[in-house]
Amino acid sequence: MASSVKIEGLLSMLTIRLGEHNYAKWSFQFKAVLKGYKLFDHFDGSATCPSKFVVSAETGVTKELTVAFQDWETTDLSLLSLLIATLTDDAIEYVIGCKTAAEAWTNLEERYASVSRTGVNNLKMELHTVQKDNDVMIAALAGLPKEYATIRTVILARDSNVTMKEFRALLIGAERENDMVMTQHMAALYMQHNDGGSSSSMYTNGASSSNSSANEPSRTGGVITTTLLPPQMSLFP
């Protein structure tokens, strides 16, 4: 059995105090230290409590405590005190009334191990979702046309994860920007076309008007007549 002095010396090696969200770390450190000194058997129940009272061949069970029980009890209570010293105020509530180190350990394990496993499962689910979202986003970015090259670079270069909501907002913004650029481009082409064709149109229309008026039929009193130009006034010499 370990002396109480030896057990008290272990406290400086246990730097983590059990709280709501660190059971895995606390448990790992506590087990490693106690198993290293062959004292964890009091917590897992393998160090069974010996007979409490001396049994006499003549009188049977007496009221005298056995030496083995007294040594075991001293060690166990010291270990229980060591365990309590590594708990936060909230965690201590779950060991109040416990009489042995094994009972206290079982209470803490039932309370925090299940919460820890739930937290791990939730974290795995979140990581799976993030990975799945990333796969979807990468596939979507790969399928975008070259007009989205800028937004593709911006998203892939980000250090932090992009949520699906943010990804959708970024794509919508890029789509609107591309539509605006396309609209401005089409407007510029339309204006260029109108400015370049107006003078030629006017020239063509003027020439057609001059040529057609030379021999254009005239209306006199509702009767269509044709006026022929003299040879000397012909438009084409």
C-alpha cells in the first residue's frame, strides 16, 4: 500500500481539473499518473476491500478491525481526497457522499463520459458536414464559367471555412456583377452601332431622295402624271 505522503506528492503532477468539457483530457492524465504508481486499482475496483473485522476461531467475528482493512481504507481515502482535489466546484457535486475512490470514479464516469461521447459524436457530425459542404463547393466552383474566375480565386484562397449560406451569397453577388458588366457591354455596342450608322444612313437616304425625285410621278388633280427632265438637266451626264 502507498503511504499518504506519497499520494499527496502526486497532486503536483495532476494539473488538469475536471470541468464540463474536458473529461477526456482530465481522465487521460489522471489514469496515466495513477497507473504509473500502481494506484489506479482503487478507482477501477480491482483493489477489493479486505475483511473489515478480525475473525476469531473461538468467538467468531469480533469488533477488532483488521490491519489489511485499515491500510486499504487509509490508502483509499487518501486517493479519494486526491481525486476531489482535481475537481471543479461543479464536478464535486457528483462525488458528495461517496465513501470510496471507486464509487466516486464511477459517478464521475457516468456523468461526464456520456457527455464527452456525445460531444465527440456531435463534433464528428460537424466535421462530416463541413467536409461534405467543401466537396459540394469545390465541385460547384469547378463547374463555373471563366467569368467567375475572380470569385473562384477569392473563395479558394480563404483561410476560414465558407458556409453554404456564405457560398450562396458570394455566387449571387458574382452573378449580379457579371450581369451588370454584360448589360454595360451590350449598351456600349448598341450606342457604337447607332453612332457609326447614322451618317451613312443619312447619305443613303438623301441620295435616294434626289434620284427618285428626278422622275418621281406627280399628282395633279388626283391624276398621276410623270414629269420627264430635259436632256440638259439629266442628273447623270
